[in-house]
Amino acid sequence: MKKFDFKNIKKDIISGIIVALVSIPISMGYSQIAGLPAVYGLYCSILPVFIYGILTSSPQFVFGVDATPAALVGGTLAAMGIASGSDEAKAVVPVITLVAALWLLLFFFVKAGRIVKYISTPVMGGFISGIGVTIILMQTAKLFGGNAGTGEAVKLLMHIWGQLDSFNLLSAVLGVGTVVIILVAKRFIPKFPMSVLLMFLGAGATAVFHIDRFGVNLLPHVEPGLPGLSLPDMSIVLDNPADIILLGLSVAGVVMAQTLLATNNYANKYNYKVSNNREILSYAAANAASAVIGGCPLNGSVSRTGIADQFGCKSQIMSITASITMLLIVLFGTPVLEYLPVPVLTGIVIAALIGITEFGLAAKLWKTDHTEFAIFVGAFLGVLLFGTIYGVIIGVILSFLAVIVKAVEPPRAFLGVIPGQDGFYSLNRYRNVKKIKGAVIYRFNGSLFFANINTFVDDIENSIDDTTKIVIVDAGAIGSIDVTAVERLLTLYRNLENKGVKFYITEHSHTLNDQLRELGAGSLVEKGVVRRTIPLALRDAGVDRPYPLEQTERYNAILGEQHEDNEKLAEIEWAFGKDADEWLEKMAAEMESTITRSDESMENVIVNAEKHAAWGRIGLFDEDELLDRLEMRLLDNKKYQNFDIDNIEKRIDERRIIVERKLSEINPDAIHLLKEHRKEVLARFKMHNPYAYEHMMKQRKEHFEQLRKKDPVLAEKLKHFYNISDDNK
């Protein structure tokens, strides 16, 4: 309650009332599944929910009678030969609930909630989606007049098929119609309480048209009043110790895993913190309270939390309001309950469950990371086919397998240099990276151990040929190494040495040297195989600046010693990779919009437009291409007939002069690369849009003729840039 805000109290109270109303059919139905009379579902929604609301650190999660614990208890009673709703069931179920509460209390003391830290977002998403679909399948038969099912997906589908004998057309219209109306309303009028309206309309239809005469199920009759309080008879445990103690453990495990996962999912979604240990304590206390009133085990409700979220719940006032509302219903409102149609209430629940599934996350993972998509699907199918606990176990196992896969196949790259720029860059990431002749420079982003050393060695061995004289490992991301990797590393070193290839390990922390010595590879340190930096390794191998480069002999002498950190070349390519062109075009469009709407002085219009773009100021090399793209967009007489394009073109030209001058100060030879890059940009533009290219070249020629008359000094400086005939070649 630390972040409680009175301005949200109205939404919290409304959410609590709605949750209580929706809880009526859910709680009564699952109470019967657990082996108790339906009214106990209402009793369990008063004191236990109130205690949970006081103790929980989650501002919006709903706790109450729910599917999985009820199914576990009901199934065990059936296996023990205890009839549902019998006096024996009413004696045994509270004992199971109290045993589950004691297990949860033990989980609290051992801080078992830490397990959630090891469960990834795809596991959480798959888990929640699996629970959502499972409960939808449990409830589906109630949409058309049947009864709720229990179990996993296959059993539930068979149950739905078996319930078709009870199909009632009016029930189906009411149930399915409720789902459709709520989903449509959620899209177009999300803040309107459609669920409440449909609930009252359903009760009104019963009162006016007596729809129950046409086979529509209504909620059962409930006597007003409250239950007594008493401790369960724990001597029952001695009669069936294994069944009850193990069942209590299973229920406690389900409650902790399912509710903690879902609670943390909402916490991540809305950027707040929950205390996992305090949550477990609140689960234990709520279940202990349920046992005292003779109730069944309680669990977090994903469906009702979705409804509370839909109505803007922000604090635990929602849970407290829900418990008080249920108290008033039990005391004074039970006659009204008999008018509520089960299909309408079921439709409200299913619509909420559809809203909590995270298939959007699955689609995103499919596009970005197939491994994490597989984890999502594994957790989803685990819950759907095998149940909550197995779903969690499968998800956790898949998470650890994903960690192993990523460790075995970490990001790695072969490196080269960018003429005019210090440092070493991925050959596959940047267009202008050149490979140093006779050298293989390999970056490995992960610790070396038995599972990935083969990947490391294979990459290097497959990269060398008869021209290779040097192999350098950029080990900056290798934090540790095990004995298996050390042995393979020594073998690799000897094999390369026999081929006359020098081998170096560079850029790593001193701790890696200590590990090499401790694990029997001290010779690598003593023989100078380890070097502080890549340039020092190259120097030791006899390769000094200027580095001899492959592919383009013209730039062999370009790599100079000067460098200025804040003027990185090709920064957009570094940030966006293959999408660099798209992002530069987007930035040019933003600048175009700013410039053509600007009322400010033209003097600094280019720089100011760049500042206001989403990315902000960029490096000189990128800026030169950005100016080209901006010019391509602005040189359209039809689009900007009343705009002073000549003045803007002049400002672009002035900025080009500044860019060239600054690049010359950093490294004079980088201008050669810049001019080549300009030709590449124009060539791509000509290939993709030849008509626009011809139009732009014509406009450039006309502008240069005007510039030569108005500002001959600037025209002379840009003569090389406006060499139209050369460009056309």
C-alpha cells in the first residue's frame, strides 16, 4: 500500500465490486469441483480474500477459489472414495487446505520464492497463456448449457465433446454473444464497464422473460448467513498421511508457482516490485483462514485479475472491496443470485481469459529469436497438456537449455579495420571494413568451456588458408576458461605453430592469464601468446601501421593514428546493422518535416533539424550521407513550390564543407573513403529510383550554375562534389 493514491480509489472500489460479482459463479463452481457445497465458494471469498488484501505486496492480483487446486483436491477425494458434498468431504477438505497452508509457511521460511528469478519472460508468457487456454477449455461447456470440466487439454476437449448432448441454443447465443460483445467493446470503448452491464441485463432477462424456462442454467439457491469458525480435525491426517501430506504439498507448489509467476508477470508489465516472500506468506495466511471456515485451497486467479486490470485496479483496496462486497452479498443479496444466467457469467470470464494470453509475445519471439519462441511454446504446451507443475518444470528446463545453447553458440565475429578509423570491426556488420592481409582476427563473446571450445576451434581452423600468417583472438568477453578448453587451446596453438601461423590471445582481463597458468597453460603466457591489445599482437607479428588491407589496395595507407571518440564513423550502421539505410531515410524524413515547417533563421536550420530528429546528432560520416538523403527529398519542385529550396540547398552545401573539414582534421585520408561512399549512395539511389535520380541530378546542375553566380567561393569549394559529368559516368 506504499504507493496508494486516493485519486485511484474509485477505480479500485469499482474493480473490487466487479471482481466480487464475477467471482460468484467461479467460486461456487470450483468449490463444488473441490468436493464442497457451492456456497463455500462464497464463504472462501470473504475472510481469506480480506487477509490476502492486507498482506499482499501486489496491488492488483486477485486471490480466491480457483481451478487447479480445486481439481487436485476433487481428484484426490474421488481416488479416496469420498463422495463430493458429503459430510466426510466437508471434514477432509479443510484439513487438506490447512496442510497446504503449512507447506506454504515452510516455503516462506526457506524463501522458496527465489525460484521465480530463474524463470524467463518466454516461460512466464507461455505459462500464463497455457493457464488461460486451459481454464477457457474448462469453462467452454458452460457457454452452451453444459458443466465445467477438469484436467488437461485432451481430457477437457473430450469433456466438451461429451457435453454436446446438453447443448442449448439460447445458452450458446447468450454465452458466445457475451464474449463477442465484451471483446468488441474492449477495442472501441475500453473504459466502459460492459461486463457489469451484461451481468445486469442477464439478470433482467431472467426476471422479465424467465429464460430459465428455455433451458438456460442459473446460479443455484444460496441460503443467507455466514459459516462458523473452527479448526479442522487434524487427526484425519493420521488416517491417510501420505495422501493428504503429499496432496497438500502439491497444492502448495501449484499455488506458489502459478500465483507467483502470474503476479510477477503483471509486476513486469506495469513496472512495479513485489516481494515474492511476502506473497507466499499472504498465500499461507489466506489458506489458513479458508481452512478455519471449512473451505478449500485458494489460489491466484488469472482470469479475475484480467478483469480487475481491465477496470483500472491500482491497489489492494480492490481485494478488500471484493471481500466486503461478497460479505454483503452473502448476508443480503443471495435471492438476487438466482437470477444470474451461467452462460453470461461464463462469457465474462472467458473474455477476460482471452485478454491475458500472450500470443503477441509469441509472434514477436518468432520473428526475433526462434529459441525463445520454442521456450514459450514448450511452457505453453507443458501447462496445456501436463498441468501447471509440469508446465513450470518444462519451462525452467527449457530456460536452462537455452542458456546452454547460447553459451555453446555465443555471438562471435571476424574483424577488420575501417580506413580512417581506429579500432577493429565486424567484417559482416559494416560495408567499409577491410580485412588485414594475412591476418585472422576473431572475437568470441563468451566464456570458454567444454561445451563451446569446439565451436571456437572450428571457427578459427575453417577461417585460415595458405595466406594466413597470424591468428589473433579478441578475448575481451572471455571471462573464464575450464580445463577442457585449455587443453584444446594448447592443441590449437601447436597446430598453428606447425603451420607457421602466429597465434595470439588479446584484450582480456589479467584474471584469464592467471587461469591459464593455474590450468597448465602457463607456456602461453611465458611465450608471449597473450598480448594486451590487438595492435600490440600485430606489431609483434611484424605488421605495423599502416596495415596492409585486402580487397582495395588504394586504402592501404589510410589508417592513421589520429582518432576522436565522439566522431565515430558509420554509427548508424553500428546501431541498426542491415536496417541502417531505412533509419537514415527515416531521419532524413524527420529533418525534412522540421525544415519545411520551421519559422526560424535559416542559418542553423540543418543542425537544429538534426538535433530534433529521433536519433539526434550523428557522426560526420553518417551526416554526409544524411545530407545527401535530405537533398534528395527536398529537391522536388512540385512538392515545395513555395519554399526557398535554393537557400536550403546552400545551407546543405555549407554543412558539407564543415563535415569535410572536420573529417580532414581527424584524418585527412578519410576523405577518400567519404567520396567513395558518396558514389555508392548515388549508385544505390540511381538503381532503386532512376527517375528521381535523373530529376535530382538535373536540379543539382541547375543549382550549381546558380551557386557559381551567387557565391563563386562556395561553388569552387564544392566543385568536386558537383562534378555532374563524372557522377553520370
